[in-house]
Amino acid sequence: MSQQNESRWSLTHTGNRVLLAVIAGALIACLCGGTDLPVPVQLVILLVVGGGTYALVTLLHRSRRR
């Protein structure tokens, strides 16, 4: 069997999934920054969105592989 060459930009690499999660979390946190939410709430939002994004992309990647 020949091994497929996967793009280094694909979401098969953990670092790319982490980067996508950080960018999504930071984007939502910046959008919340324009509101009157306290900073700790904004940090929680960043972590929840980032963690959720990472989990979703990882689950989708694993289900596609099967």
C-alpha cells in the first residue's frame, strides 16, 4: 500500500487544530471586548469557544477517518 501525502495545512495535524481553536476563541473574545462584559467573563468565553472548536474539529476529523 502506498501512503498518501497529506497537506501540512490540513486539520489532520494537531497544531493546525489548536491554531484554529485559538483563532476562533480570540475572534469571539474580541467581539465580546466591545461589550461591557468583565474581563474574566471574556476569558471564560475565549476558553469555551476555543475548547469547543478544538473538540468539534477533532471529532469531525476522527469520524471522517473511519
